[in-house]
Amino acid sequence: MKLNRLLRLGIDLLVVILGMLSLALPFIFSQAGDPNNQAASFPIMISLIILISLLIAIFEAQSSLLDSKIIAFLAVLAAINAGLRFLENAIPGPGGFSPIFFLIILSGYYFGSRIGFLIGVLTLLISAIITGGIGPWLPGQMITAGWVGQSAVLITFLVNKFAWRGKPIEVILLSAFGAFWGMLFGVIMNLWFWPFLGAGMGQTFTHAVGASENFQRYIAYYLATSLFWDISRAVGNILIISLMTKPVLKIFQRFKQRFSFQIQEETG
């Protein structure tokens, strides 16, 4: 039992390290001045993320939480969410609005951090295959979406600690969490391509200045180009989570009650 906990903790730590590495790659490859060099890491990063996802599934399958029925249910959730992203691409919403985050957040909130991570990763992977969005940016998208679902367990902790489940504050906290990630997702994903851009004066990454100066340049770039998009995503997350939390959690609860049971031997 202790060994399994250490292995799960090691996997969680590996997720964080791999995510930070995937986001640092543009800054590493920008030194060569050729963004095409970034694509060379794509197969490695995708393989590592898929391997981590398989490890998470294997370890969770050994627990009572994740049996074959719930695995199938989660696969359906990932497929539905990928379909929502396809719809998003077919009928673009305002700014950076995306309907995919509420299921990632609610899955992580209800089923746990590792399940939330799997839903986030699989949603971006499947939708990229469907929409043709496969490219060197995909590892960063997958790992960041995984972080969204993984971190939703923080809301679970608060709700359980203060007995807020089923109360209005539960929806408020989840909506605020969705707004937070609506902004942060854009902030993180911009880092994937910003070092290669020829942005406006005072907005371009350069190795000739220090980290503090580049940070100020990024803030200037973000405010000029991405703030509206991320606000649209944050507002969209608030609206969808506010409307869908209760019905979706009821579906989750009904499914778990129906397919989670134990067989006891009759004693005589």
C-alpha cells in the first residue's frame, strides 16, 4: 500500500516536471532561431504523456475507484468532450470561449485528480486527431488541460472540509475555479509560441535581456493580444459550470451508485 502511494506520488511529480519541460522547450529552441527545431521534440513529448496516462490508468485500475465500467464511462466523457471541441471549431464562439473545460473540471472534482488529468489529456488528444490539430503545440495543450482536471481536487478538499457539497457555494467555487483556469490556460499556452513571434515594440522575447525584462515584455504582449480572448473563456466557463454542475454531478453520482457495489459472501 505504501509503495503504491509512493508510485502514485512519483507519477504526479513526473506530470508536473514533464509539463514544465514541455512549456520550457520553446525558450530552449528559440536560441537556435528556428522554430522548426521545436517539432523534433514532438514525438518524444507525446510518447511520454501517453505513457504517463497509461501508468495512471494502470495504478487507478488496481483501486476500487476505477473498474472496467468506470473506465468505459470516462472514455465516453472524453469522447463527448472531444466532440464539443470539434463543434467549437466548426462554430467558433466569441474570443477564446471553449465548452470543453467544464467536463474536465467536474470529472477531476468528482472522480479525483488522476481521473481529471486523464480526461484533460484524452480530450485534447482525441480532438486534435479529429480536427487535424496535431502539431508541436499539442503536448503543451494536453499537459495543461490535464493540469486543469488534476487541480480540481483542491475544490473537492474545500467542499468536503467545510461540508459545502450540495450547497450553492459548491457551484460558486467551481465557477470561480473555471474562471481562474479560463485565464491561466491562455497565459500558459501563449508561452508555447511567444518566443518565436516578431511581436510589437517591447513585446518580443530576446536573450539579450534578463528574465525580469522578458517577463515585462510578455505582460505587454499578453495585455495587447490575449486578454480579451481569455476573459471570454473565463466568462464562458462561469456560465457553463453554473448551469451544468448540478445535472452533471447527478449523472456522475447515479452512475457511481449503479455500478459501484460489493458482493458479500453469505454466511450461514
